[in-house]
Amino acid sequence: MSFSLQKLLRPHILTIKPYSSARDEYSGHFGVFLDANENPIGSVGLPQEDYNRYPDPYQQDIKKKLSVLKNIDPSQIFLGNGSDEAIDLLMRACCIPGKDNVVILPPTYGMYEVSAAINDVELIKVNLTPDYQISPQAVLDAVNEHSKLLFICSPNNPSGNKLNREDINHLLHHFSGLVVVDEAYIDFSDEPSFIEELEKYPNLLVLQTFSKAWGMASLRVGMAFASKEIIQVLQLIKPPYNISGLTQSKVLQALENADELPILVSEIIQEREFLINQFNKLSVVQKVFPTQANFVLIKVVNAKDLYEYLISRQIIVRDRSKVVLCDESLRITVGTREENEALITALKAY
Ligand SMILES: Cc1ncc(COP(=O)(O)O)c(C=O)c1O
């Protein structure tokens, strides 16, 4: 299937002139900066800090470091206010409201549907199989010439499993729009990232995030990796200063200490295995679904009742029992050993 970025984008996107920020015309660090209507004196209540100037709209320092870590050119990296921002920007760049559609594979991450609704974009749903795998032919049968984006979440939220690589490859070959592989949980998985397939597929975009394994959910930073041409479009339509200066400095600090990531991840995986072990011993748990993420989906006898019982003990999990293919299921995030033990103690007392 031939892919055309021209055909993927809403026609007017190609005619937009980028916002030129005050500092675009001068890249030096030293000078008398009277161009951006900032406060030259300082910041209220933060006398020791350096927040009175606008941050780098291109986040070049972070991209330089990330490009080494991810083995990809900085021009192929986009940073957003969470990966949720990239999801929204993709809808806005590609989908004409009332005409185009996006394809999702339920049960899946909820924001694809919300973002489509906000943008007045039709949704085509093709359920995963009962064991949470893709039916590639069903997807290809359901799409049409207005299908612009296909969201594939692997490892999948809320089921936790990874989706078969051959099925994703098959869709990359045969879907004419953009395939978005959401790898929010990839660091907890034994699967290599699809970033390494970017050279092969011009219609691939990979989403990752600093919110999960990196432990920086509060900072709101998501990553998109794609061809230089696709990244240029996201850069063009994003708000200029979408990543704050404070956030940029914290992300840089994290990247300078990237060797800590595998240590955090292995601790969480160890806790995940502890939880799975414990769940398997409990009669209230009917099924523990295989997981490659930092959460576990379990099937229980009465999910709503158990959920409410846990709330009464101030333990909050995610009731997914109303979600398609998730009857009587709860999604439980892996906590610290203390938190996991509190959960298990409560489940034993149920
Ligand atoms: C599959 C998936 N993608 C994306 C996100 C959003 O991540 P971010 O915090 O980067 O917006 C989440 C958050 O739960 C998620 O589960």
C-alpha cells in the first residue's frame, strides 16, 4: 500500500505559516533580550530560579540526548505535553471533522476515543480477539478511504499483553493511513520498540512517554517518533512553548541519569511478579491476564462489589468491567511492596 503524507494531512495544514517566536531570529545565549516581553528582573516568589524567560520551543537539548538513547535523528523526535498532546495533534493534522475517521482496537486506551470526540472525528472500532490480539483482516475490512489513523497500543492498556508483531507489520504494509503504535508501557516489556522499524515504514509513528517507567507523570512529557516530514507537521501545529522550562530541565536531569531506568523497571517487574503470584493463590481471583506492563488485569467474581469494598479500605484500583471484553475485570497498577501487601491483605479479608 503506498503512503502519501500529502493525502494523510488536511489540505490547509500544508499552507500554514509557522508561528515565529521572538527568539527564532537570534540563537546566541548572550545579549540584551528586549524581544519577548518577558520580565527582565526575575520571578515573584522564586528569586533564586531562572523562570522569567521563555523556554526553548524546540527542546533541542532533550532531543539531542534522546536521539542517542533511542538511536534516532533529533529531527525524528517530537515532544508533547504528555503523549495525549501528540494524540490530539495527530487528529487535528489529519482528520477533517465529519468526513474522516480513526480506527481503534478495543479494549484500549480511552483517550483515543475522547480525542476523536473532541475533534468531532468518527471512530471505527474493531475489537481485539478474546485473548486480546489483533484480527488484521477484520481491521482491513472495516477501514475505508477516509480512515486516517489506526491506533495500536502495545503493550495494551487495559489488558497488559503485547500485541503480535507480525499483525502490526501486516497492518503497516496494508493500511493506507498512519499507524500509531502506542508504546507507553514498552519499558516494562521484553519486546523491542517499533522505533527500529521507522526506516522501513513511512506510515509509522511511535508514541512513548516519561509518565510510566521514567516516573515523571506529573511533568507531562510524551514522545513521538516518526519520519522527519511527519514530525515537522507536529512541530508546526503545536503551541510554541508546549514544554515548560522547568519540565525541560527535569527531563534533561533524568536523561543524564538514564542508567537508573533499568533499576526502577526491574524493581517494578519484581513487584508485578509478586502480585501475580499472590493473585494466583486467591479464590476471589478467577483469572490473571498475562502482562508486559506495570499493571495487571484480573477477572473476579463480582468486580463492582470488590471495587467498592477496596474503596472502603481506601485502596483504589480501576474497574474495567463495563469495558468490552473485560467483564468482571479490575486493572491494578503495580505499587510498592507495602502498597501491594496492603492490597493482598484486603483481598484475603474480602
Ligand atoms: C496507552 C497509553 N498511552 C498514553 C498514555 C498517556 O500518557 P501521557 O502521560 O504521556 O499523556 C497513557 C496513560 O495512561 C496510556 O495508558
